[in-house]
Amino acid sequence: MNYKKQSKISEHLLNRIISVAYGSASFIEKYRINRLASKDERVNELLVKYKETAKAVHSIPKENYEGKIFVKPISENKKSIFDDIYLILIGKPVVSMAASILLIVTITFAVFNNRELKYDNYSVAEVQRANLETKQALMIVNKIFNKTEDLIKYDILGNEVSKPIKAGMKTVNKLFKKEIKNETREKKS
């Protein structure tokens, strides 16, 4: 690979080429990169090389692992309601944020307008007790969300996800260093 030619391609474009080669890009992104590859020889060359690498990577067989399983593949497990809730909270933060904002607005509206509400069948003491219990329940939910956020940020993402990714990146870097050494030896010969 000619690194002088590659240096003219921006890092953003290179990342887009890699995502298309590995098949993780959207349909529109694939179309744009393929169209650009048909016009630019350097992009085409990189796309072909990364597709070959992706094909080699995807052909690696899945090995059985006898240690502790940290991440369970979703496709092998039966989905439950907890998986759906987890995916909504973590995988789609916009939905979670919208639901949180709606809940906060509803509670705020109820607190500011509670004087205007009429309680036909309940005494004032019962309403005040229910209000206190609601506040306590919300405080408990807030503590649970904070603990869950800390657990996800520090324990799961920090330890269980980043360590394997870091190890994989070290392996990739070693492979690239070997490739560069081999290319410089070939050029000297």
C-alpha cells in the first residue's frame, strides 16, 4: 500500500470507507462511497483492500470460550421484557430522554396545579400521605438510576467493554507494524 497516497485521504473519509468495507454503513453511505470509489482510484484501492481484510476477519471461526462470558449475544438468547427495557434505556437514549422529560413535566404540572384539583372521595390527610409516598418512591427510583448509571459507566463500559477492545486494538497495531516492516523490506529488495 502506498502510504503517501493514503495520507491525502482524510481520516473521516477513511473511517467511512472502513465502515462500508465491513458492512456497518447505511445504504446511502455505501452508495456515496462506491460512487466516490468509481471516480477516485485511491478510494477504490483502499475500499478493495479493506473489503479483503473484512472478508478475512469475518471468515474467522467463532471459538468456544470456557471462561466467564461477559457479553451475551442477543441472537442466541430469547428476548424478554428486560432486554427491551435495557435496549430502550441504553441503546436509544433519545427515547429514554423523551420519556424522562415527559415524566418530569407531568410531575411538575401536577405539583403546581394540585391546589386546583378537587378530592371528592379522599381526605386532605390521605392526599398528603399519598404525595409523601410518591416523593419517596421517586427518590428511590432516582437512587436506582444513579447506581445503574455508575455501574454502566464505570464497571461495564470501563472494565468489561474497553479492556477487550484495547486488547484487540493492540493486536491490530502489531499486525500493521509487521505489515509496514514487510513492505519496507520488499522495497529495499
